[in-house]
Amino acid sequence: MKDLQFGIDIAAPAARVWDCMFDPLAYRDWTSAFAEGSYFEGHWEAGRRLRFLDPRGFGMEAVVDVARPHEELSLRLVGEIRDGRPVTDSALHGEPARERYVFSATPAGGTRLAIHLQSWDDGFTDFLNTTWPQALQRLKALSESTH
């Protein structure tokens, strides 16, 4: 299992970055780096479940452990989804992976977004090392736009 970290400085306040990261329409935009047409179902609130899906119905299910708007969001990935249905023998049932997003102020008045991925299957390492930087660049562009 691998732990990975990514980060980016964004010239926008944390509230703007948070909104761009978790808004349903903006989410579809910046997560296209992972899979074109990606979307989520659910609510970004502590104790709630989320499903992250691509248009073919493949994805993951997560539980939100921490949701402090504009500060931190932590997810526990608890299952896989194939063809729109939970995978009954997913390794995530026994050993969840985790994602943590931390938003902190930069000296210039912007936001430092730090991404911490814990206990990810080694087979995803190359994919994540390629796609997270692309996704963060798109999130930065969305957050810094005036539209």
C-alpha cells in the first residue's frame, strides 16, 4: 500500500477553492483528469456517504469522516463500484484507503491545498502521480477565474 501527497498554491481564498472543489458542476470539470465525465452522488458532510462514478458506472464509495468547510475534508474509501453496483469482494471493505484535503492560507492571501492519500493499492500509484497534478492545475484555473 502506498501513501502519496500532492499540493498546489492557488491565488484564491479557501472558500472559493472549497466551492470549486466540491460544487457538482466544477467537480465534473477538474476531475476529468481522472476520467472524462466523472461525477459524484451524495453530500460532503461528516458521516455521509458519497459515490464517485464515471459515465460507465465504475468508481468508488466513500464515507466522509471530517468536513470542516474551507479547512479540511477527510474521506474513507470503503468500496468499489462496477457497472453501477457495489463490488462485494472489494479489498477496501477490509482495509479502506483514505483521502484528506487540507486548505491553509498562504502569505500572499491565497490558499495552499494539500492532498494526502493513504493506503492506496500500489497498482494505482502511476495513475495517481500522473492525474492528480493535472486535476490540481485545472482546479487552480477554476478557482482563480473570475467567472
